[in-house]
Amino acid sequence: MPDNAYQRRREIERMLLSGKKLTIPYLMRIYGVSRNAIRKDLDTLSICLPVMSRQGYGGGIHVPLLSVHFLHA
């Protein structure tokens, strides 16, 4: 049986690399997991990706655009 956390992290990684800005509440809702699970996912992804976050209006989680181009090169 596949690891759900692994699959979830790969999907989050794909969304971030596509340039999407995500929020923890959005990810919690689509995956049906806790805030802590999403934070662990983001911590794990930040080992390989420059995951950035910004709080407040217009904030969210993203990978800087220049990093995305560099990672695909």
C-alpha cells in the first residue's frame, strides 16, 4: 500500500513547482489532514526546495519563481 504522506508531499511539490501559491488551510481541506501534518510535509519539502511563506493578506506558501526555473534546468 502506498504511503499517503509521500503521495501528498509529491502532489504539494508539483503544485509549488507549477508556481501556485498555497495556504495551510487549503492544503488541510483538500487532503483532510491536520495543520501539523501539513507543516511536517512543508518541513520535509524544504530540505530540497526553497519553500517560502508569508503571513497575512495575500500571503501563502510558494517556491520563488527563479528557483523553479533553476530546479527544472
